[in-house]
Amino acid sequence: MNQFDDEASWPGYVDVTIVEFAAHTAYLDPLTGTGYLVTPRPENDIAAPEGPFVEVAWSERLTDYGRVGGLSLYTADRLRAVRILEQEGWTYLHDECGQVEEAGRTTDGRRVLCLYGSPMVEEPTLDALSRALIALDIAADIDVQSRNWAN
């Protein structure tokens, strides 16, 4: 039995875990298994360097020249962030069409993607989920007008 199995023993606050990567930031509520991944502004991305020496460096063998290219800074950071989050039990939340669910945008226009993990409780209540989403919205600085469920 988990210490939070009885709703009366749940804290009156939401403890948001923040994980910062080079360009992405994850906001997680382990109690309910809900979270967000805030992406950086795409116009600030740094493209992968190009050239024969870069492609050879990315290849596993010199005979692979031209097959493998580099990644932009933000793409490499996103892949690293998702890999680390997956190791901790978090993954993207997908909609009914198989697309990553977007929670909305931050007040400065960055995309906010939904994450989920195994909750610490067997089945979080709607009240607990509502509190978690409000806390995550505040922590991630979501523009309430951009929230998908506000429209």
C-alpha cells in the first residue's frame, strides 16, 4: 500500500519535479503521472554542421560516408531528453491519431508537449489530476488561452 492510496492523506500541494536539459525542460508530477515537455523556440535552433569531415565523423566506418548526417542542436537535445525521461518511466502522451498531444504554448510561444508516466497511486482522482495540471500550467508558464482543453 502506498502512502497516498488514501486520498485524505494526499498533500494539499503538488510537488512538481523540474528536469532541465540543454534546450528543453520537463515539468513532472510523479504522484499523478502527468507532465509536460517545454520545447525551445525553433527559430533559435542551430543547424547541424555540414561537410565531408562532419559526415565522416558521424559515420561508424569511413565506408559509410554520406549515409549519416548530424542533428540540429534542438533535435539532438530532444532525443537525449526523451531517452532520459523514458529511462525514468516517462513518455509522450499521444492523441487518438497517434500524434504527440500538445498542452498549449508558453507565454513566450514555445510548444508544450504532454508526458505521462506511472502514477504513484493506482488511480489518481479527478481532483488530484486537476490540481496537477494547474500546477504544471503555472510551472511551465502556459498561456491559458492556448491550452487545448480550454478551447
